[in-house]
Amino acid sequence: MSRLDLLIGESWGQRVVILGTLAVYAYLVVRRPADAWTGAQHGATTVVHLATLIVAALFLSSAIGTLLPEDRLSELLGESAGFGEVAAAGLIAGLIPGGPYATYPVIKRIQESGAETPAVLTMLLGYGLISVGRVPYGLVFFTPTIVGLRLLTAGTATIIVGMVLFAVGGVIRNGAVGS
């Protein structure tokens, strides 16, 4: 890792966020210095409040990643994965608590263990749609009926899109596309 990577990130996703933040603050410092100061204070406060949570979540996701049975995951979600396994992977990902800083490393580890693209995409979709960690927050604003219907809709959508991804993956794998 170079010093430049340390400053602006290793990936383009990180660089877009970091450089975008610098651009917004450069504008604010020049045009609205009081707002720049207020924004920086709020940002620093958020970092302090979330730092232990994020650090703990990263260590937890790394520990979960080391506990995953890589050979079994490769067998279940690799080339021989059926629709049921792909759909189950999406539904299970929806049950993983925590934000993307905790969940994405776990899903990435599953991908590195041999999971095929349809299973990984279905897991990302299931996590994003179902996200049971949002249930308590949803119950603050909505009735249990609305929250339950959201979960039912999200689970159904995960299964349907997982089925499509599985079918497309099979078509691509069998050489029917691009031949």
C-alpha cells in the first residue's frame, strides 16, 4: 500500500467518497466557512460514537469469516449450487445483523470460499432487502403489519431475483450466451 492509497483509498469506491468529501469541504470552506466547521464537528462526533461499533463489527465479521466452513460453502454455493441453495443464501444473508461494514466482509469471504456470482448477488440483494436489523427501527415508525409485509415482500423479491440470477448464471455457464 502506497502513501497515496493511505490518503485517498485503495479502491475507486473509496477514492470517490474521499475525493468527493474533500471537494464538498473545499467548497464549504471557501463559500460557507461556518457550515464547514459545523459539518466537521458533526462528522467528528459521529466518528467517536460509531468508532467502537465499527471496529467491533469488523473484528466480528473477520471472526465469522474464519469460522465459515470453506469447503462446505464451495460445495453448496459453487458451480453445483441449485436454485434452493442460491435462494437460501439470499434469505440467510437477510438475517445477518449489522451494517454493510459487518455484512459485506462475511459475504466477500463466502465468495472467496467458492460461491458463484448468482449466490453472491442474491446474498447482497437479500441483505439489502430483508435486513432484519432494521426491524426494531421500522417498528418505531410503522405498525407490525407494515413491517411484516415489508419482510414478506423482501423475502419474496429475494427468492424471485435469486431464481432469475440462478437461471442466467446457468445459461452463461452452459455457454448459451455469447457463443
